[in-house]
Amino acid sequence: MKHKVIDASDVVIRFAGDSGDGMQLTGSLFANMSAVYGNGLSTFPDYPAEIRAPKGTVSGVSGFQVHIGSHHVNTPGDFCDLLVAMNPAALKADAKWLKRTGMVLVNEDAFDESGMKKAGFTTDNPFEELGIEDRTIIVAPISKLTEESLSESGLDKASVLKCKNMFTLGMACYIYSRPLDYVYEYIENKFKKKHPEMIEPNKKVITDGYNYAAAIQAVPNTYTVAPASPEKGTWRNITGNQAAAWGLMAASEKSGLPLFCGSYPITPATAILEELAFYKNLGVKTMQTEDEIAGICTAIGASFAGNLAVTTTSGPGLSLKSEALGLAVMTELPLVVIDVQRSGPCTGMPTKTEQTDLNEALYGRNGESPMVVISSHSPAHCFDAAFMAAKIALEHMTPVLLLSEGFLGNGSEPWRVPSMADYPTITPRFAKGKEGSFKPFVRDEATFAREWAIPGSAGYEHRVGGLEKTHMGVLSTDPDNHELMVREREEKVARVAADIPLLEVDGPAEGKLLVVGWGGTYGHILSAVEEIRAEGREISFAHFDFINPLPSNTEKVLSGFDKILVCELNTGQFAGYLRAKHPDHKYLQCNKIQGQTFLVRDIVEAIDKAMEE
Amino acid sequence: MAAKYTIKDFKSDQEVRWCPGCGDYSVLAALQRVLPKVCEEKGIDKEKVVVVSGIGCSSRLPYYMNTFGFHSIHGRATAISTGIKVANPELCVWQASGDGDALAIGGNHFIHAIRRNVDINIMLFNNRIYGMTKGQYSPTSKLGAVTKTSPYGTVENPFNPGSLVLASKGTFFARSLDAEVALSEEIMLEASRHKGTSVMEFLTNCVIFNNGTHAEISDREWRADRTIVLRDGEKMIFGKNRDKGLVLDGWRLKVVTIGENGITEDDILTHDSHSDNLGLQMQLADMKYPDYPVALGVIRDVADATYDERVAAQVEEVSAKAKFHSVDALLRSGSTWEVK
């Protein structure tokens, strides 16, 4: 068989292994080196909630999918070209994601009797059992080769075996013609301070993996994926949680207010708190509080004191914060709440992605409690979304709830870093010239926002709280006053629409079908729409970043179409919301509630069906 | 220079709406009397004073103060106060919470603020009852207390707030009676001087739902015999005739009478709130009538770094060493690549 080097425009690789096998690190290294190389990129970590689930079992399989391309990449890919399975359980769990034309790389040493039994294989041929015996299968004794590679390193056996993921990475680098420079540099930086003795062994084992793959006959073809031709500028790879944290810091800088974050660790939102805790050099104060409620309440206190205040959480934590969110609504203080959604209800599936907190974000409080709700649509977009959340909160004196998703928070993509000069200013609504006559709930005529007077400002002493008040800030149970204040708070949120961009339609503004989405489904819907267009069919697509209020041209956009197909990872929460707000349209739904992202195929099928109807 | 303030400067124009005879009035009066002194001592203007509360009768207090005020939600006052103080350590934060607010629904925030030693002053109004909801038992109601939700008497033990504070290694705990306005003012001033979480327990009377709950110690007729006011450097002597005192009998405190069994004033313990003698202070805080007099005054006042200071110091320390201080630099830090 003659070895061929094939130019590929898209390659999807899934690294899968035991949760202790280091697959998340292997996957992110492969992704980062591809990003530096200039490829389009999207990643999807798919891991169990347990830190070390029972070894060798299907429930303990940790996967990391990377999609690289010679062009901009929208999604982590539905199916993979290469499945790396470090043990039988990983093969069993993830074989379903393998393309018909895909390739499998397995660690032979883990396919012993006990490993096969734990994974639940009943015959001695796992490939036949899974019906993938016709694919290209590379069987390599990765554990043994790693031990041989490091036999003279002086490391103990456990440390040596931990390096087998690096051997695998070396093999993948050969198959996809990745230059090793980046990974060498990464290893040097990672270990130089605390474990310099680990630098050479790691570099050696990767190099040996690379050379092994080159030497054996089992790898029929290798691939190159040319760099994309992206915009000029400085690029980096960024996860959604990191981008959200950075967007908040950007808003802090633009508004001139110190950033305060009160939070409690919760999957998959914790990385935002971790990231903010690191950058004290940007003046960030973080508190890891005793619970979710203290997270939001310390933030509300910090907001009262004049900081840009933030709390970050995921679904169950948002439930705990409900009453305090109402306090922020009632006191009309600026506050940013980021909910990195996960599968629910209750604890649900903590590490799995979903869009099921929309109703909770919109309605999950007692009383008439209007909330500004916005969403992020890709990992890098979390930067802009967090920045915008802060801008709206500070300029409209309201809490803002930003819905991110586990898939976005943990996923990553290359991002051309912006210049802060290109971002709008943020002007907090501080009261001026009203010493001695400040009325806390008198509103701006245009936006209905009140003014902000913070402790330390002489002549602005006033009281806020959860009880209903008059414009003067005096407690009141007067019936007319209550109705007035309820309607004014509602109107204030509605008027945020004046400061958000109009809804854009990708494709013709009129037609039979408009595909609609919100949040992290953007990439999958876009890919589906591109596929439909590639077949020569016309289709329009509109994606909502702003949910409450909706963009002011929403009715106009929806009116251009006979049918509207709303795609979301829940049972139809946004569709229901659109039906309530814009009832005069025909809505169809495309839903998935499996703790997984859409496959592009799911949406293409839904569009086909909608077009036939 | 700070302006000179009087009580009037701290009274708001709102009508005070507690029941006639409520113990909360006298704590409010003490706070309004002490704040001019606090501002003068600290050299701060009154707009730096923030009064925070949760929910309950006593939590209405911020409305009666002409300061920045935050009447928050049930149990969360301590978390709100913490956020305010950490965000701006220059502010002087006072908090009003009832026994339900601080010790039931807000118990978690209460112990964690104490653990962190956030520099806030918590006024804990303990009337051993839920007054605002009209008479249900609280976490400080005595075992067997008959209330609307315990018609046959409670079957749960109460918290002693002092024990809870000291068990959390609190750095400041003091106690006063509603009727002892001068003493209340005195412990408020000490609380203000203390750096860290200062918990002041005020034994207050609820005339409507728990009238006389503290009467067995607070009634004028026997108050001197059943309470002891602790002051630093002074002997632990009490009683109408100043003839009773506290000594250590082995590890335990014991009430003795001066002049009996050869006891002289020299044998009586001398109070020292500043010594880190948690065991003795715990016993003092835990003293109950009829075995002991109930301790009033500052029981513990020890120095430790505060959370808000440490947070601010870490920000400064990291900033001083950091290579960059702008978001533009952050965006270009670490692993990036150029497309030309």
C-alpha cells in the first residue's frame, strides 16, 4: 500500500479515554497547536461529572473532540475522522461518533481480558462487536511503548504511564502533519518552574510517538490541513468561560469601576470565577462565598457600594439566587449574573450542555420581576456578551442575566483579539448636582433608569430595599403607586431595546422558512444552513443574542416568512416565548434534550421536513 | 476634618413604626447617640456610614437612620454587608439583624462573616421570638417555649449567640440589655474601634409576643444581682451590694461571695477581653441565670487581620508585581499568533 499525503479541508478528531487518562489535556494541546498553526477550530470537551469515575467503565469515559479546518469552523463536528480510544470503554462509548470513512487508534495494552469485560464486551473482537471492523484500525501497544521510551528517564512506573497520552498526541501529530514546536514550548512553560525534570521525558515521549507512527505500516495515509486565511491581526484560542471573564474585565476598564465577583463553585461555570481570581492586577476582587446566595448578595452589596458587580453560576445556583435577583430588580441596582447552563432539572447532568434555563431566567422570581436576558452564541462571543451585559446593567440600572452554556464555556475557538479602543464607552448613571435633594427612584425620561448614588457621596444619603417604594424612596403600600412602579420597572427593561442591535437576517428577508436560534446553537444552525445552500436551496436564518427585550425589529423580521423553525436544546422554551410575544406567525420546532449539542444533521433534517410541510 | 455631628444628624424623617414599648427603640437611640462619636474618632464624614439589615422588626432600623441604608432580604444582611465592605473598605458598616434573621435563615452567612473577620458591626436584636410574623418561636427561644407554632412547647434547644460567635473564633462579642442605653452605646463604641466582625447581642423585649422574655434578669429589682457588667481591668464583681464575684474553680467559673469562706476581692477574676483566652470567654458568654449572672459588656475583643484588608492587600501586592495592568495587554498575553 502506498502512503499518501492528503490535503483535507476539515478533520475531526475525538480523543477518548478513562477520566484519568489526560484526554482533556491531549485534546486541548492538539487544538492549541492547530490554532497557532492557523487552522479554523472548534472544540467540545465531553466528560463525566466524576473526577475519577470507576476505572475502565463506559460511564467513566472522558472525551475531547477537536474540529480543525482550512477555513472558519462553526462547530466541533458531528462525527470524527479519527477516534483515539485509550481503552475498550472509550471505544465502546464513542464508536458511534466515528464516520463511515473514519479511522480508529487504540491502545492495545488496555484491551486485555479485564478491560474488555469492564467495558461490557462479550466477544474477543470489539471492532466486530461494534460493527466497525471495516474501518482503518491502528492498534498500538501505547503503554508498553511509553514505558520503553522512558525506561532511562528515572521516573517511577506510575509517572511513566501518565505520559502515555503524550505518546498518543505524538502519533496524532504525525497523522495530521502537526509541527511539534508548539507542544515543546507548552511543555517547557508548564514544567519549568515546579517540575523541570518532567520537560525532557515529555518531549521525548511525544517525539517517540510521532516517530513510531511514521515507522509503522499501520498508518495508511497522513493528512495536511492548510491554515485558514483569517483576518490579519493577533489571534488566540479562547474558551467561553475565559472570554466571559475577560469581557467583564473589559467592561470594568471601560466604565472605570472596580470589578467585584461573588460566586460559589459550580460546574460548568467555575472557570469564570477562577479566571477572575487570577487577574488581581486588573483590580478584580473575587469572593468565593459560603453559598450561591451569598455569591449574589455580596455582589448586590458591592453594587450598592459602587462596583461593577457580578455573580456567576449554573442552573441549580440560579435557582438559589432567585430571591436576591428580585432584590436587585426592586432596588434597581446594576448587576451581571452569568448562568452557564447545564442539563437539568435539579442536579441533572452537570457536565452536559443544555439551553433549559431560559424560562427560569425570564420568569423565575416572585412578583412582577422583569429581567434583561441576553445570550452568547460562541466561545469567543462570550467576551462581547459579558461586556454588553455590564454595559446594559450600568447604563440602565438593572440586573442583566447572561445565558451561556456548558458547551460554550468549556468549548474553545480561535479569536482575533480586539483593541479596546474599538469598544464603546460605558457611562454609569451616577447622580450629580442633587446634594440634599436626591430622589432615588426618579427616572430618566428616555430610558426610565434611575440614578445611582453610592455611599461616600455627601448629601445623597438614601435607603433602598426589597419593599415597594415611591419615587422619593419612601415605603409605600399605596395601590396606585405599586402599579405605577411595577409598570415603570417593566418599561425600563423594555426600553433597553433602544440600545441593542437590530436582528439581522442571514439570507433573503422574505421567504417560506426562517430558521431561528439563540445561544450556543449558532454554529450548528449556520453549518446546516450552509449545507442547504450548498444544495442550491434558498434559506434564511436569524439568531437572537438578545432575548428580553427582543430586538425592536423582531416582528418585522418574523413577518417576512410563512413559517419559522425555532431550533433549541430544550422542549421549546424560546418558541413558547416567541409565540407569546409575537403570536401572529406559524412556528415549528426543532428540539433536542440529550445533554448534547445539535448535530448539523439534526437541523438539516428539521429544515427538510419544514420545507416539505 | 470631619464635621461635628449630633444625634439629629442621624435621625431620618421617617416615623418610627415599632410597637410602643418595643426594646428596639432604645438600641436605635444608642446607635444614633454613638455615631457622632464614631465619626469623630474615625475622622470620617457621615456619608461613609452604611446601615444594612435583613428582614424582621429590628431590620426596619435603616429607615430610621439618616445614612446610606440597605434593607435587604431575610437572612442575607451579613452577605450584603460583606459585599459593601469588601467593595469599599473605607465605609463604616453597621448591620441590624434579629435572632431569626442572623441565626436561622441567615445562620450560614453569620458564621462565615465571623470566620472571615470582615470589618462590620453586627447588632443582633435577640427577643427570642418571631415578632413580624406574629409570634412563632425562634432559634433562641427557650426549650419548651409556648408559641403559635409550638402550642405544646418547643422540643429543640436554643442557640446562645455568644457561644456561636466564640465557637466560630469570633474576634469581638459584647452583650447589652435594651434598657441599658448607656451600656449599649459603650459597647457600640468598642465595636466600632474593633477591627473585624463585631457582634453585639442586645437582649430586647417584644411587648406583644414575648413580653418579659428577659425579665428574669433584666427587671430593675434584681438586674444587679442577676447580671454582671464586664469591663477590662476590673474585677468580675456584681450584685446590688457589690459583694458577689466570679472565680475559677478548677476549669470552671464559680460564683462566690466576698467575705464568705475567706474570699477577698483579690481572689476575684479580673476581666481581659483582649487576651486570647477563648475558653474563659466562652464560659463568660455562656453564663445563665440562675447558676450564674448573665454577662454584659465586651466579653471578647482580640486583634486579627480583617478579610476586607487582606483582599485589598492581595490586589495591591499582585498588581505591584504584575507585568500588565490593561485589558489590551491581557488580550495579547500568553499564547497568541499573528496573521499578517
